Amino acid sequence: MQRPDAGAPEKLAAELDKRRKVLADTVVKCPDPELTSADAAYLAGDPASTPLGAAVVAKAVAVSLSWAEREMLSLLAETWLTERGLVFAAVTVTEPAGPSLSRSTPGSAPRRRMMTDLNGVASGNDGPAVKCLFRAG
């Protein structure tokens, strides 16, 4: 088994710095304050940032990349493994489809949070957008 690149965090930080404005502009359009605050904490390098924040950043990065830049996605995974460990990385990749503990109305079934359409294609938007869909889980 190959070990993660120990230099991945520095490489990722440089790449995220180049894209910081685009990423912030993309995620700020999300109406879910939990997602936007988790994203902001992760981008700020907050050591207490959550896998949810890493997942939001990863989704925003993924849709902003050209095919030639897709290797940056491996930098995300290697950074999570290097800095936070296997559990953080595993939770991060499953976080976007995880159940939300919030309920739309008292007594209703839990809802599932889905982050989709960061590139605005399906919604018909001209620019990047975050569409946070809540569907019954």
C-alpha cells in the first residue's frame, strides 16, 4: 500500500489559495448556513474544522476543475489522510449524503442533505452555484 504524499498539504494549500475566491463565491450561494460555516472553517485552516467542511470544499473544487486538473482531487484525499487520519477522510467522502438530524417540522421524518449542482449546469445558472437539496431520508 502506498503512503499518502507528506507534501500534499502544502501543495493543496497553494492550489486552494489560487481558487479561494471562486470557492468562496460558489459556496456562499448555498442557503444552508451549516454548510457555509463548515466550508469557511475548513478553508480558514481551523484545526477544529469538520469532515462536512472538507466535503463542501471538495465538491466545490471538483466542479471547478478541468479534466487536466483532476489530480488535485488526490491532493485533497492525501491531505485528509496526512493531517487528520483515515477516519476523517472516510467520513469526509460519505458526508455529503449523510442524514441530517434536522427536521422540517416537528414529528416529521429526518431529512437527507444532498450537495449537488455546484457547477450550475442542471439548474440552468450561468455561473457556479450551490444547490443544497433536502429530500426525505
